[in-house]
Amino acid sequence: MESAPAPVLGANDVLVRVHTAAVNPVDSLVREGVFKFSDRPFPWTLGWDFAGTVVDLGTSGTSLSLGDVVYGRPALDRDGTYAEYLAVDPGEIAPAPRSITLEQAAALPLVTLTAWKALFDIGELKPESTALIHAGAGGVGSMAVQLAKHRGARVVATASGDGIDLAASLGADEVIDYRNEEFAARGRFADVVLDTVGGDTLEKSYGVVVPGGKLITVAGAPDPGRAREHGITADTFVLDSNGPRLAEIAELVDGGVLRPVVTKTFDLDDVQEAHDRIDSGRTRGKIVLRVA
């Protein structure tokens, strides 16, 4: 932790006073050097989820107003949200849901945008089809379960321990305890599979997708050859920031369709402990930082 100058606004930026920021696995991957999004020098400020208040409109010409409470997932190649102030393109943010706390609002953007793009834009999930959501109690999985259920799909999730009840409470029609049952033994039953785990889970998922179905992973690189052998498509993606979609998500939250899952909140000074928790790979829902 250090004191730093306030961000300098670009031509299309607004300045946000960050109140809460969420911690995601991608933060650790950037910290470890696994992902690299820019050649600019260190130090970097991590964090790509937040909720806060607009305090300077700059010259952006945005429809936002001073004092608006907003949330978003800013671009990956700029300083992030583990800070008191954030310069951000207004096209990457939206008014925060009104019915939830700022801690909950900060937990929404990255995971919900990820689940939406995977299931709907790429997976083209249809009502009455079957979606298999791996790690249905995790950050992306907990939102994917709710979105898939809202779409009218039959939702099967994998989880363990107290995550089984959590995934069921979010709308999963069936939860597979992966410690006691091999999901791949069921054969081909899912129209769309969302893998948030990678490794063996990804490898075993090809065989559960029905012919013509889709496997989307956010935790590894799909094998096009294996996908062709099974008569399916397999994809991954890099998430784009999307303010208009966040506005849609806020409407679903305020309409009672979606609810964020926050399992632990830390002060910003305790960010190292928050990263230790996310690095364990055993978190339920989201971890959030109180910034100001």
C-alpha cells in the first residue's frame, strides 16, 4: 500500500471515488505474471470490479452526473480498482443496482458479464435446454446458475461441501457433488457446458456435451481437435467491458432475478489476505474490499 497521485483523466474519462472493489482470480494471475495486458511499467494497481461515486466528469460528454453511484468492470490495460480513485471510460460502467449494498454491487460486474457472454453470446443457451455449470457456488458459477435458470434452461451444477446447498439455493435443478460422483460417467447430457475450473474438469467435459452442443471454458485453452471428434464446438474468450449490459444486469438485480453472493469482505489494507483467500481456489461467491 502506498500514497499515489490521483489518476489523470483522459479525453473520454470520468473520475470515480471507489467505495468497494472485488477480488477475482484474474487479479492473482496478473500479479503472478501469467496474464499480461500492457507493456507499461510497474507499479500497477490491480482490480477490475468496483462500485463508487462519480466525482469528476472531465470532458467526456457522458450522460452521467456528478454524484451518480455506478459500478463496472474497467479495461484490463489500465490501473485498476484497488485504489480510492479510478479514471474510467463511462462506456464501461453503469448506474449501480439500487436494491443492494455497494459491497454486493462490486461483486457483480466481471463474473456476471463473463457468465452472460459464455452462456448467451457464445453458448446460445435456449429455454428447456440443459446447462452444466462447473463450480456452481463460485464467482462466475453462482451468477451463471442464476442466468441460465432465468433463461428457462435446466441447470445442473457441480459443487462440494456447503457449495451444494448454495448452488441449489441459486436455482440449480440438480447439484452434482463432484467429490462423490464422476459427472463424466453420465455420458452426453448437456447442451451447453460452462467450465470455470480447467484441468481435468475441462478434459472430462468434452464427453458430456451433446452432439452439436457447446463447451465454453474460462479456465483453459480448448482443444479444437477433440471438439471436432465429439461433434461439438469449444471456445474461450477475453471479456470486453460493457456498460450497456451492466445496465441490463442492474435491472435484473433490482427485479429480484439475480443476487450477488459475497462471502467475505476485507479492508483495503488487508488485500494480501484477500489474495491468499482467492488463491486457495475454494471461495464461495465473491471476496470484496472496502476501499472508502
